[in-house]
Amino acid sequence: MAVASALSMPALARAAVAAPHERSLRFYNTHTGETLRTLFWAEGQFIPEALQDINKLLRDHRSNTIAAIDPALMLLVNKVSAQFGSNNVIHIISGYRSPETNEKLAAASGGVAKHSMHLEGKAIDLRIPGVDLRQVHKAALALKGGGVGYYQDSQFVHMDTGRVRHW
């Protein structure tokens, strides 16, 4: 009965310290104030309910639009975070962006790509409080898992699952 009860709980509530063959993340959305602690990978596969929770947290907060976030991006974020400890809270600056939001941001800033990977749910802008941003950038670059951008003035690192490149 206890096992059945635990399995019926949302992924957020099931989250615990991940075993070596499991992957978990802790997020704080800097725009909405929402937090999420989730076990998103176990027994060799992604946990669909956890991915849904991640999709919601990384939604476009301007339009409240939820889209699928690339699960491979969560593996990259997990690998970067794990290099700095097992209990990091990752601050999310941007996840998914709707076309309307991206267009507005691109018009207002030269630093926003018109064909951003954020539009596809394949990019994330983040920082890890207590960890030097240069170290987060270096760790992301070392993975060679996609694009990595360093935004010192805005205090975040961009990571995506596109082709390997950096700026």
C-alpha cells in the first residue's frame, strides 16, 4: 500500500536524493518565484510526470505558454550542476519562449537571436547561486553538448542542445 501511495504522488513530491543511476534537479524560476525539486530520470529512462513538471516551470512566463523542453537539455543541466555539488538550486532566467515573446525581446535587445533555440524548448539561461558564473560557463563548455553563451553583465549562462558553439 505504501508503494502504491508513493507512486500516485506527483513527481515533485516523490523527489528525493537521487541514487547514482538516477538524475534529479532543483530549480527556482526567477520570474515566477516557483520552485521544483524533481527526479526526472530513473531506471534508464525519463519520468514523464517529472518532464511535465519541468515543462511547466520553464514555460514562457510572459504568455504563460507551456511547451515541451528537450529532455537532453535536462541531462546537460544535471551534468553541469553535479560538478558543483548534489544539492544546488539552479536559478532559471529563461526556458521556453513563445514566438511573440522572442520577437519582442529580439526587437528590444541585440543579444536575442531571432531563431532562438528557446523557441524549440532546447535552450535554458541559468545561474547557480554560490558558484562563480565563469565556472558554470567552463563546465558547460567542457560537455560539448550544444551551444554555450556567457552573459556576465546579466549574470547567466545560456545552454542549448543545438550544434556545438560558444559565445
